Amino acid sequence: MEPRQERGLVLAATKKIERYGDRWKVPSQFGFGFYMVDTEHERCSCPDWETRRLNCKHIYAAIYVMKREYDKHGQMLMTEALAIASAEPRPTYPQAWQAYNSAQTNEKDMFQSLLADLCKGLATPAAKKTGRPSLPLSDAIFAVAFKVYSTVSTRRFMSDLRSARERGCISKTPHYNSICNYLENPDMTPVLRSLIVKSSLPLQSVETDFAVDSSGFMTTRFVRWFDMKYGKEKAERQWVKCHVMCGVKTNIVTAVEIADKHASDARMFPPLVETTAQHFKISEVSADKAYGGKPATDVVHKFDGTPFITFRGNATGGIGGTFGQMFHYFMFRREEFLQHYHKRSNVESTFSMMKRKFGDSLRSKTDVAMVNEALCKILCHNLVVLIHEMYELGIDPVFWKTTPPICQLTFPGVNQ
């Protein structure tokens, strides 16, 4: 297959090619324009055909689509995927309602117990010799995470925090202003990231397939500027962009990266995979083409996994290695490739779960506090997933092997 045929095959697989009478509208591979192709006379409006007067990639692309979707009389064919969809009913997935109801009715109590057990293993830094005594690190993390879980203001949250202290989940009840101060502490960021990883470990034996994507949490901060071109003032809401890797079975988050909202997605992919591979056996990783490239496929292959990452329009298989193998897999066994790739939709469900339960916006005002609040949302999501799996799968989450739990509660159907 010559290079133009190969590029035409890529166009047919990745672009929307439409028929207009006897001609075809083929999008440009690198821009936003399109070219008109006459397959009967093998003519194209692109500069390549005008120069060479030979078949270009747009002609090959139109021919591939015509053979794939139309018969010799010009009638549209029913593809194999459409035939299966029309012949078989849409699959449904039963809900284990008894486990779901038990998890929902006991969630708030169990959340406090799991969060207290997760925080108890944190080492409190040495106290300062002067000034007021600081709150133990475990109590500070518990307070900020439980506050984000509650979705209410810090003042209204204080009654829940006092109840948690009566249960033994924390040793002291901090002032509501102190909770905001803890969120603004940059030393909390690495601690929260480590706890997110720690909270995913009880599902090590369950998750082997993973998906990666990013989503933004809105903030209360706006940026305004004067647009010289249109002669008017414009405004834009700022947001925090979170990249996560999650298991496709339970939606547990195994790694998270937060960077500037304009940072390259491809740079976030390797650390997500490497963090997950430290604790999980990776079989498959699905991601969209924003994360694609040779470094992404190589890092998944490094940990004996298979990368199902879609390809940009200008991608070719000439790079070789794992990237080249997956490119040809995509080109010649596309339906099978997409079946694996579409596991990526589970990461969309993960973000939907977070935002529906804990809100899609951040209340914090400073950059550090906004990042810490977003991490708290992800940590709370992981604990909620664990609570559901305690009833669904019968797991018993143990975060630290040496110290007994500090907040003992009894839950129907779990530890009775």
C-alpha cells in the first residue's frame, strides 16, 4: 500500500465523508476545509491532484467509504454493526437494589469511619516550640474532606464535625476558619494525592482495565479583558482541570494529576500510568486522541498493558513499535479496537458521579485551596465507591496494617 492509499484509509476511518449526488465531500486531513471528489472520473479539487493528475488521498478515502457503505447500484448498505443493533435488543444491566439501598442509607456514617481510618496513619509533623498548638494532621485532613463531602458552608458544617468528634473520629474540633486555612495550605496537596492512591488499594484485585480523561471544575473567579479586535470587554470563568485514571468496573480513581488548564494532555498521561502501575496490574488503558502519541503507547507497553488510544488525523503507522502496531490494529480491526476503546466512557461516568454528588464548582478563592478542594472531591468519591463495593462485593477495606481503627461503628449487612 502506497503512502497516499494509507493516508486515504486514515481519512476514511477518522473523518466524516458525505455524498453529494455523484461527488463526495472529503474533509481536509490537517485543517477545517474540504475537497470535492468525483470518483467516477477520479478527479479532486485539492492542490495535490491539480499538480500530479493522479489519485490523491481524498480520492482513495472516498473510494474506501463507497466500497464500505454502498453497493454497486449506489444503495447504502446496512453495516454489520447496524445489523447487529437492529437484530438484538439493547442490553440492560440489573441493579443489586438491596446492596444499593443499604449503601445509600448507611453512607454518611460509613464515610466518617472510613475517612477516620484512612487519616489515622498520617504522621503529624513536630509541633512548634512557640505559638498555639497545631491540630493533628489526621484531624485536619478529616475536617477538610468531610466538609467537602457535606457540600455546605463551613459554619453550617460545624454540627456534623462535633458529631464526628463525639464518635471518636477526631480528637479536637477545629474552628470553622481553621478549616479554610487548612485548605489554603500547600503542604496538604501531596498528602491528599497520596490518600487518593491509598483509598483505591482495597480494589487492587478487582480492577485491571483503566481509562484516562480530564474534566474541569468551575471556580468563582472571572478573568476580564478588553478585546481590541471587536472593541468590547469580555469575561471568562476560570476553572481547575483534573486528569484522572480510573478503573472501568467500579469507577475508583487510582491516580490524579492537576496542572495548568492549558497544559498538554499528553504530558499528564505517563505519570498517571506509572502511579497506577505501582499498585495495580494493568491489562488495558483507554484514552482519547488528546493523550495519544508514541510516549503514551510506550509507557502502557512498559507495564505489559495494551493501549487503546485513538489516533489523530495525521497519524501514520510509520513510527513503528507499539504505536505502529496499535495503529494497524485500529486500521484493519477497527470494530474490535473500538469495543475496547469505548471502555473510556466509564471515566466520563466517574466525573459525572463526582459532580452530581459533590458539585461541579469550587468555593475556594485561592489557587492552592482550589486544587486541594478538587482533590478532596476525588477522595470523597473514592470512599463512596468503597462503601458501595462493601455491600456489592463484600470487601473489607483495610488501609493500614498495624493500628486498629480509631472510629468503630457497626453497619447492617457488613460487619454483623
